[in-house]
Amino acid sequence: MQQPTRSFSDKLFLVLKGIAMGTANKVPGVSGGVVAYVAGFYEEFIYSFQRLNLNAVKLLLSGKFKSFFEYVNGRFLSLIILGEVLSYFTVSKGFDILIKNYPILVWAAFFGMILGSVYYISRDYDAWTRKNIMILTLGTAIGIATSLLDPATDNANLFFVFFCGMVSISGMTLPGLSGSFILILLGNYVLLLVDSINAFFDTMVAVAQWDFSWWNDPAHMELMTILGVFLLGSLAGLITLSHLLGWTFKHYRNETNAMIIGFITGSLGVVWPWKKEIFSTNEAGELLRDAKGNEILENYSRYWPDFTTGHTWIAIGLVIIGFLIVYLIDTYGQQANPT
């Protein structure tokens, strides 16, 4: 794939897309891969991580850093990753607050965005053969089945944490499969995306204040170790899946796109706005809480909305707004990259 020349505004938009992708990856039920797919940089994203191979390692070990940077499409990856890192400490924290206080309204906006994604992706797909329809149906079924699974309990075993990293990265590489929701099903969402991230953030704040007392805190160091292993697993999964997806796009492009559309369609069940949170409890029926005192999310109980309330109609309005946001993204993409 030829690496495109980008203007300053293009680079800025890539950072913003990275922020959107990072925010989506953190929200249970929403896939950052959908952002990449709809925003038009999904294949370049997969291609770039494909380049993290043995040749890249040889360039890095031989000290040819500029050649390594160009080989892995470093300008593109650095902008996307910058946006993702920024999102974890800015926008995504704001979404945590919004989801806690206005869950139905936030989920309604996400539902509209994913609904719009399904429409616009399907509209541009022109390979509706019987086989591809069956593949789409399978992808949809997998997405729906994911939302119906019962979650496991938390597990801090480092081998399992590494596995969680490999599996959860699907939210970036497979549009429609939420990495955060998969972590909920595996029982490690709070451990890996709340406690460990908070521990890392606290460490950075302490270092900035020249405070290294955390080094002698076994519980804190355990969380930092868990985060490190999780990130290694995520990197391994990202490279592995990107190579697999790159191969399928090369040899089975239409079938791969049909499966992705199915995954995204199936994810609508996960982000259905009208649902109640089910929190983990012990055998005595008491709520379990994480290290920060927050209740631990276990799953959702979905229900049909009450159309006699104004709140429901506000949520429906946000579904429409979410749909229109995707329309604007699609329109921008068509203007920036006319066919």
C-alpha cells in the first residue's frame, strides 16, 4: 500500500480519529474498529501493523530508525496512537462520567452512530452474493451471541491477563466486536481498564511530583505488572490479527467485508440504549466493589422503552443525531477521497 501525503489538517483529523477510536475502545459495547472502518482508514491501519514483522525488527536492531519508521508507516501510526493515548486521559474519562449519570442518552447516541455505520457501509457494498449474505448472517449471529453470554469472574493470573490482551484487541482490529465488552465477559474489565489504568495514571502524577513511594507498594506494583502484561498481550494480538486480516483482505476482500458488516450489525444488541446495569454480588447478595470503591459491572438487562415519557423521545432524538454524525463523517470522507 502506498503511503499517502498528508496535509496538516489531515494529520489533525487523524489525531481526532485516534481520540474517537480510543474513546470507543474503552466504552463497553462499542468497537474502535468501527471508527476506523467508517472513517476510511481501516485498511491502512491494518496494513501498518502488518509491517511490524521480522524485517521491522532487523531495521530497529541495526539502528536504522528512520528506515524503520518509514517501513511501519510510522507517521500514520504515531498520530493514531497519540489520539488514543490522549483519549484515555481526557475524552474517555468524560464519557465515563456521562455514562454513569446519563446512561440511556449516551447509549442512544452510540446506537445511532452504529446504526448509521451499518447503513452507509452496506450501501457501498456491492457484492451481495448468497455466500456473502450467509457470511454476514454468521457475523451478525456472533455479535448478538456475544451480548448474551454470562461474564466470568476476575482473574489476575498473568497468563490469563496476556490472553485477555490478545482477545480484547479485537475491538481495534475487528469492527463490531467490542474489546471492552469482551473483557467484561472474561471478568477482567475492572482490573485491566479501570484499576490498572488508574494505577498508571497515579504513577505518572507521583513521578511528576518526584514521589517514588509507589515503588514499595506491592499492591500498586502488582497492578503495574498486570498492565504491562496486558499491553504485551494486546501488542501480540494486534500484530497477529492484523496479519490475518491483511491476508483475508488480499484473498477474500468481499467475504471479509461481509463478515465485518455482520459483526457491526450484531453489536447493536450490545449497545441497545434501554438496559439496566447488573452489578456483581457475593454469595450474601452484597455488591462487590473495585479498589476505588466502584460497583463492578457484570452485564446488562435490556427492556423496551416507554414511549409516553419525554426522556425516551430525547433518547430517540440522540439516536438520530448519532446517525447524522456518521452521515457527516461519510460526507467528509467522500469529499476528501472522491471515487
